[in-house]
Amino acid sequence: MPQKIGLVVDSTCDLPRSFIEQHGIEIMPVLMRFGHMSFKDMRDPEQTMDFYRRFVADKNLEITTTPLSTKAIRDLFLDQLVLKYDRVLVVTVASNRSATFENATQASFMILSGYKERRRAAGLDEQFGLRVIDSKTLFTGQAVIVYEALRAIRGQEEVLFDKLRQHVENFTQHVQAFVVPQDLFYVRNRAHQKGDKSVGWFKFQMGTMLDIKPILRAYRGETESVANVRGYEHAVEKLFGMAIEAIERGLLSKVVCMSYAGNPEAVKSLPGYEDFIQCAMSNKVETLLSVMSTAAGIHVGPGAFSLAYAAR
């Protein structure tokens, strides 16, 4: 009997909610606190949109994000996953940005002594396997990795779990995730809390005065500015042009994932979008557009646009 494989991501992974539900992807929430209020980010698009409208634009509001603790992740694994799946692959946000990877890895060790009794009681004799992968990327980059993992699972009648894990780990080396912030304040101040130094004080001052927007890239665990463009819409248009070039050269996985810190329908009116969509359709590349996760929007600001793909 084929093994049942589950995929788990944290809620910073920018995939449309419909895609998550269609493929049964499990969500590890990120805990958020803004002012005196707190909630769990579960990638609920309506909740996220409400958050953008009410809170994220307030530059004076103290906002923090906290990953699930090791114990909370262990309980999630034991209570929801060990009876539902035979093997589980967990893909986390870059480990240098969050403790999610470390906490999930520790939790995976902690369940080794606890899962057998639960599976035996449920009549499941086969051992349970769980692996945690550091995506080395952010937001839409995680989405591309999960898409590729699903493609690999669907493409085989019987999946060898260790080979799947190795394939996904190798694939992370080719994923490039880009962000164009609309307001540099959030990257300069809030993203600095997560170790992002891609927008320093001087670049922030000059960018603010001259309306210069950086195109930021997360690649193999590092974040850097790969271009600086005057005007937000021109920067997004340039990013679409970069994606078109990558598609025409050939992608490693036939998908481009996008997200927007606000109503994602706004992306469709941005310059360069129509040409990008036409190129994707001509090359049979799927495009996924979602609302950016609340945890991501906190650090790159409302109106930020993210796009990711995998290419050599």
C-alpha cells in the first residue's frame, strides 16, 4: 500500500488558500502580537486583509511575530499528523529569519518515542517518518518549493520519501524570491529585527527622497538588493521583465508564485503584468497569486509585491 505523504508549511508561505485546501497542505501558524492584541496567522485571506486595513500601516504600532514553540509543534505533530500520514515533509521559512526550523527539528526528535503507541492503538503498524527542510528563502519562494514537492509526489505511483526529501533540499538551491517594497520604512526598520540589512540607513534616506525602490532577492539564505529603480510601478515592471526572461530561458519547475500585501487583484493592473501572463501562458507556466502573509507584510509593508521562481 502506498505511503501517505503530508506536506507542512508555516503560515509565511505565500500560497493561495484555495491551493492549500485543494492539496491538503497543513499549516503551522505564526503567533502575532500588535499592540495589546494577538492572534495566530493561519493564512486566512479575509483575516489577513482585515489586518492590512486596520493595523499594518500604523508605523508607530509595536508588532512582533513569534514562531510556535518546540512543545506546540510537537503537540501538532502528535495530535494531527502521526495518524493522518505515514511520512511528513515540513518546509519552513529560512532558518536565519525565524526559529521555526530549529523548533520543528527539535520537535521531530521529541515525537520519536511518542508516536508508536498512538499509531499502534489506531491499527497502524508502519513506522512514521518526518523530515524538516530549511527552505533558505521567504514568502513566495517557499510556495515554489511546496509546488515542486507536490509535483514530485503526483508524478510517481510510489514515492521514496528519502529521495523526495533529497530532491526538495537540492531544489531549494535554485529558488529565487523577489520583493519590491512600496515603503522602505518597513524593510529598514521592521525587517532589520529579523537580520535583514539589505536596506541600510543611507539607502533608506536616498530612496525616500528620490522615490527609488530596491528589488530585493532572497537566495540560498541571503537577502540582497539586485536592482534599484525609480518609482514603485517601474520596479514591479522590471521584476515582471526579469520573470519573463527566466521563463524564456526555462524554469526548473513550471510555476511562478506571486503575492501582494493587500488585495492581490491590484497586481493585475500593474505595468508589465499582462505581458508576463501572456509569456507564462505561451510557455505553459502556471501562475499563482495570493495575498501576502500577515507575518511577511509586517516586515515589508503594505503594497509590497513578491514574486518567485526556480531557475539555474
